[in-house]
Amino acid sequence: MSRPSVAVIGAGAFGVRHLAAYRSLGVPVAALVEPDAATRARVAAQYQVPQAYADVAGLLADTTPDAASVCVPGPAHRTVAVALLDAGVPVLVEKPLATTVADAAAIVDTAERTGVLCQPGHLLRHSPPHRALHDAIRAGRLGD
């Protein structure tokens, strides 16, 4: 059985976190999408990603990954997630799913129409600082 072909869309702080998470799990990332050429080259080299593209259209013109992490700024989530879902690519969309109700509805509608998995993600949910904050709130140490 072959390994999945995963793409990470966005090489900013959260894109790099997704790359590191995939690496820690032994999941190879086949492609990186990042519009900034210098960042794209640096991050692709650092994480040994064999293919790098300036945009999702370039990625999809060349290949269709088995899955993708959408780690672009929130206002771009709709455009990126809808393009990937329309191409049949399951997506993990980093939080927030969208920055407007209309954008969120468009993403959900596309996932439902195509039958392709769209999963909102919160990569840092179980990180120690986030867990400590959660525990403090649940224990009543930080307001209601």
C-alpha cells in the first residue's frame, strides 16, 4: 500500500506546524503551496517537500493530492478549500473554518455537494499551554 500524497497549503506559522506534525507522524508531504517564492523555497527545502507551487491552481494542474492541510490566512480559506474540494481533495482546514458565515456556508455546501471530507482543524488543541488554559477555565480559576 502506498503512502498518501499530502499537500500543505501555506508556509506561514501554521503551515510549518502542520509540516512538523506530519513529519513527526512519519507522513511525507508531497507538495507545498506558498505564494512567496523565498518562503516557498526555504520551507520546502527545510521540510524536504519535493514539489512546491505558487498557488493551488498550479498544484491541481500538476497533481491531485490525497489530502491537504489548508493553512492560509482565514479570509482565503473559502477560495482554497472550495478549489480543493471541487477537485476531490479531502481537506483539513486550520481554524477558523472561515471568517464569515457566507464563506463557511460555501465551504460546507461544497463538501456536501462533492461528498469530500472537510475537517476543521485545531492543531494546537492538545499543546501544553492550551491544555493548561483549558484546565484553568474548567476548574473555575479564570472566570465563568
